[in-house]
Amino acid sequence: MVLNKLSVLALFFFVSSTSYAQLKAGDSAPELNITNWIKNVPESKDLNGKFVIIDFWATWCAPCLESVPHMDSLVNKFKNTHNLVFLALTDEKVDKVNLLLKRVSFASAVVTDTTGRTMDDFKVSSIPYCVVIDEKRQIKWAGNPADLTQEAISNVMEGKDVAPVVKTESSTPEATKTMYRALHKSYVKAFDDNSLKEYFSMEPLNSHGMGAMWSRGGGKNTHKEAAVGVGLIGSISNLLDVADIQILVPDNISKSYISYCYKSEVKNTSKDVLDSVLHHLNLRYTVADSLMNVIQLEVADKDLFNKFAFETVVGRVGHASSSATYAAVDHVNFSGLKSAIEEKFKKIVVFKNESNFNKNVSMTIRIDTLENLISTLGEYGVKVSMVKKKLPVFRFVQIN
């Protein structure tokens, strides 16, 4: 069975850092509900009258793990400040957190609220997310933990004003963002229109993206798929179920972004979608094998690997993320890690005995160096080898 790089059923989603209605500086802090103190437990768990810094995170959130060393450095700088407590708070089960703590070290007090109440009360809609609370239970700073500074913490503790974080503006023009949002709405409408059986719409290629928005699924014989502001090469490679490096397109469109909506009960395969896209773009392709250096993965210890593998649970939400250092998946097909490895190392990942990998897994690996990749995958029973392999390369040309 082919391991698709992307498989999202009946759901549109943004891959972005946008947060919605989370608490901000000036708001009153809700009460904390901590069900378990797991690591670096302070002598006193009484937080009343203390300054508290809460770093909201999850074991599957690679950007959260990326900011841990920065937070650790802040903890160490304030280690002699007894009225300040650093908390790394998740809503996951203790056993799951402890597995991660074997791989990632935290200096903050690691706690969990398995009821989810704290996340809800703080209106946490995206992570990583961090708040600094003063001794009067007022939020004085909120944002990405990577942006929190020693100066900001000191200013809060001294009762001084804290300068807001200056966010880098997106390079995507506002008019393009508006267009993409309108496309999203129109594509959702097309998906929901049961009277619309056969539909294909595609916009001209754009030089600016808007994140990755996809949908797939439908009935047994229906294929629904949409992309809004997705990289052209990534979109084509996904439809062919190959790595980006196997796709060669003309230079003048190699950095373009694509938007389309496809719905059909008759032509209901990824190849049919690709044919429609290529016809619209006046593209055709040839295929030729090329000998490449690839990363080969093999399940060397099935018993160990299967400890982190799960049967698919209908309705369960999975998570996948990556950062400069980590790639993490939670109840997601192993292909989620495969994509992150390919993107990081710019090499194709192949499987030895592919069927062993066709499972949903919960794993966190390091992708900052090949040595760390080999080491951390080995902890899950996966062997990494560098091999040469003939693989197809798809060369696209524009038709006059």
C-alpha cells in the first residue's frame, strides 16, 4: 500500500502560526488546574503571590520542543529568584510525557492538566504559546516562547512596562490573502453542494503562497480535493506520491503557488486530478530513472517499533509538525516523518519492507543532523542506511 505524503479527510486546515482569541497582555489570568507535577517539582506548589511563566506545549509539537533550550536558558538565569516559577504545561497523559522526557530535557517544572481545563480557560488555540503572569494574576506578556527575553521578565517583576513583540509582516500582499480567503470559502461551498457532482476550478499561478490548505475524501466513489496557495512542486509531487526532488518543472514556474478545487464521482483518482491540473497549465511530463543517493529506513526491531504504532481510530485527530531540530507525529501515518526527513535532508526516503511502515505512530525524532536522525530513529527500532537506488524523475515541460 502506498504511503501518501498527505492524507486529510474532509477537512480544510491552515498550516500557520496564526492564533485566534488567545489571552493577551492586560487580561486577567484564569486559575491554573494542574493534575500532575511530573519533573522539576518546586519545593512549594503554592503559586499564590508568585510570578508565573507558563509555556503551553505538547509532545507532538516540534516548534514547542525547538524553543525548550531557550526557555531552559531563562530558567537558569532566574534560578535564584524564588518568587518566580516556570511551568511547561501540556494536557497529555503522564506516561506519554515521560516518554518524551527521556529524549528532551526540560529545566522548567513539567506539569500536565489532563482535564484540558487550563488550555480551555486560557483559550489556547495554537502552540507554542507562552504567558507571563504577575503576582496579582495579571497577564503581562503573551506570545511565542522563543520571543520571551530576560529583559521582559525582569521588567514584569519590577512593575515596568513590557514592550510588545514586533512581529515580522508576511510578504504576501493583503490583496492576495483576501483572494485566498475567498477561494477557501468558494471551495468549501463547492464541496458542500451535493448537487454539484463534477467540478474543477483552478486559478492562475501566483508568486505568493498562503500556507497549505487541503481536503480529500468524500464517499466511496467520490474524490474531493482542494489546494489554496500551495507550492506547485509540492502539489505535483503529492499527486504523484513521490518526493519533491523527483519533480523537475520549468524554472519560470518552479517557485509558483497553485490553487484548485476538484470534485468528481467519475474520475476519482489522484491521477485524474493531476491530469486536470496539467491540462490547465499546458504541461506534460516524461519519466526516466536516475541513480540517486537515498535514505533507506528499515524496521529492525518490530517489537520495539510496534510499541509506538497504533491502529487507525476513526474520528481521532492526529498531529504532525517539524522544526529545524525535531519532527514529531502523534497518531499519524509514518509518512508524516518521511516528509519531514526528505524536506530537511533534501534526499528521498525509501522503505525496506514498506508494509511495516504503513501504520499510525506516535514518535518524536531529531532531524538536525544525520547522526541524530540515526540515533533517535534507532530508539524506535528503525535502522537508517544511505544507499543508491534507481528512482523515477518526472520532467515537466510547457506545451506551446
